Amino acid sequence: MQLLSVRGAGMRVGERVLWADVDLDLVAGERVGIRGASGSGKSMLLRAMAALVPLGEGRVVYRGRTAEEMGVPAFRSRVMYVPQNPSLPPGTVESLLRMPFGWAAHSRARFVRDEAVDLLVSLGRPPDLLGAESVSLSGGEVQSVLLVRALLLSPSVLLLDEVTSALDQDLAHRAEELILRWCGQGERAVVWVGHDPGSRSRIASRSWDLPVSLVAEHG
């Protein structure tokens, strides 16, 4: 089943064209690893796919509907972007995990504390991390918490942007294994951006190149 399609997508930053005429289809069970040079706009593409930034041209559709047709919050609840280096609001890890369940877009979902604990443990984190304050978290702990939050919310498409970059090898492998298990359950798919070719090869069922010929002056 086709979950997400990008059609004729283009993006500019000022006078610079990042990419144009981009087409990408994502079907259930698929894990697409995006390849492209540093500065070519891979993260921007993920953000556009999640309706977090507007496209200059083209459109993104989830199960045949755009974010405007579904309503942006509903679209983002199904197509979820997990960033590399976010800033977290103050509070405990548990409060941060609970927070989205109070939003209208997730009103039908329910926070299950035991499930959160199981996910943390799968990622090599202790259950008492739930009581830690966000300001005390390391970069790797933040990445683990954000991945847990996304999985708890059970989207259909996960757009993962360097989500293991701050993890050591063992913890990164744990995260990869968890993502693979998640994607194998139900009608789900993953888009992966990461600089480590080894991680991408383990995660991706296929690789997709952001076309070099369409990228202007990247660094």
C-alpha cells in the first residue's frame, strides 16, 4: 500500500535552489535511506514531507491527501519528523512523553507508562530516566527520548533525521533494531537520513539519491 508520495517538489533558500522536480514514493513496510551531499537539503526535504516547512513547488500526499486536505495537525500525527538536535521544554522526561497525548491530533491515543519504560529499556536506557529533568539530559538521551515519544504516538510514517548521531555504537544498534521491529508491524514506513553509511545500510530496504544534478552549489 502506498503511504506517502512526493510529486514535483522544489525548494529554495533565498536565491539558492536546493532541489527541484523531486518525486518519491513510499509504500508500507519500506525503509528508504536518503543519500546526498552535506548541505544538499536532505533535512529540509524531511521537514517538507512532514508539512513543517512549505514547498516552493509540488506537493506531498499521505494516502492520497495533502496536509491542507487532512488538516496539518492530523497530517503530522501520521507523518512524523524526528529531528537530530531539538530543544526540549522544561520538565521531566515522563511529562514530555505525556504532553502530545493531550493535543487534539492525538486525542484518541493513550499514554501507557509501561510501554514507555519498555521502549526506553529497548534503547538501553534505565526506567528511572522517566524522572529525569530535560535540562539534565545528554544529547544521546535526548535522541532516545524523542524516538520513544514518536513510537508511542504510533504514526504511519517516521522521518528520521540523524537520530542516532549522538549514540555510541551499542546504543545506535539498539535504536536501529527497534526501528526495524516497529516498521515491520502494520502499515508503516521509514525515511532515514544519516551520515553513517553503515547505519543506512542496516536500516534501509532501498536507498534513494537526492539528485545531484538538481542541487545548486552545495557545501
